[in-house]
Amino acid sequence: MIYKKKKDYNEEKIKSNLELIYSIFRTQTELINSVNNYEFADGELIDYYSYHIKATKAKLDYLIKKAKYRGIILERIKQIELRSYNETIAS
């Protein structure tokens, strides 16, 4: 059998966790942009952005849950959750 070195496993885990964190930040930025675009949309774009905002919020919730499951603890993730919650209430 071939075993991975512990160092290789830890590096893969760190890389995977960083990718997840970056995904959270990208999704948060995407949500903010969609909310800003929604404010200036008219016609059929209003429907598009409302669905996009809802889908992006669901994606952000999923990524945050995944990060918590992996044990990633960041104060920033808590801030993202609160911002997402506040935007949900405002919508």
C-alpha cells in the first residue's frame, strides 16, 4: 500500500481550507454586487437579481456550514454570517 506522508496530508488540508475561505469571500463579494445591482435594476432584471441574490445567499450559507464542519474558526466568517442575515432582513 502507498501511504501519504503526514506533511503532504496537512498541506492538502490547509490548501483545501484556504480554497474554502476564498470561496466564502468571493461569494460574499458576489452577493454584495448583486444587491447593489438589484437596487438599480429595472424591468426583467429585477427578477434576475432577486433570484441571483437568493441563490447566492444559499451558496454562502452552505459554504459557511462547510467551514464550520471542518473546524475552520474565523472571526470573519461570523461577520459574513451577520452581514448575510442583515441583508436577508433588509430584503
